Amino acid sequence: MKVKKLFLFFSVSLVFVFLLSACGSKDPLLGTWLEPVSEISLAFDSNNNVVISMHETSYTMQYTEQDPDVLVVKVSTDGTIPDLTMKYKVNKDQLTITVDGTDTLFQREK
């Protein structure tokens, strides 16, 4: 009886550890980000799509993450426009995108 209780406790504890570790591994880039001055929004999803929107216009593109802080956005499907490479940094609810040495700050939409 005591062994069964110990085994049950150990099993339940192990499940909680796995669940908690899965919660902590979520990519902080995922979600919707807004640049308040231009009202450009970036929406990153778990399928490596980014939707770039401004007012009534939006474009969906594929992206890949390279290194811990580099994004490569595939701008065209036929390769006529080169891929866009940018650095990024997520700090809580703030996303900094750096393109050609210029930083743009986005706030996470809630």
C-alpha cells in the first residue's frame, strides 16, 4: 500500500514537472506586437508565419529564427525580392526589431 502511494505521488509530481517546463518553453516572440506611432502590427504564430498589418492592409510571410536573436523573413515566394534579415530582442512586453542599424520598438498587444 505504501509503495503504491509513493509511486502515485512520484508519477503525479513528474507530470507536473513536465507541464510546468512546457509552459516555460513558449517562444516569447509569438503573439501580436504594435508599433504605436505608425500603427504597424506584427503577428507571429507557431507555424512560422508573420502577418504584417497597417490599417486595412496585411501581408502574410514565412519567417525563420536563426541564432538566438535573428529573424529571416521570406518576402517573396518566387525569390524576386530578397529575404529580409533583422535582429530582434524581446524584453517582457516590448519587442525591438533592428534593421540596418535602426531600432523599432513594438508593444505586445493584450
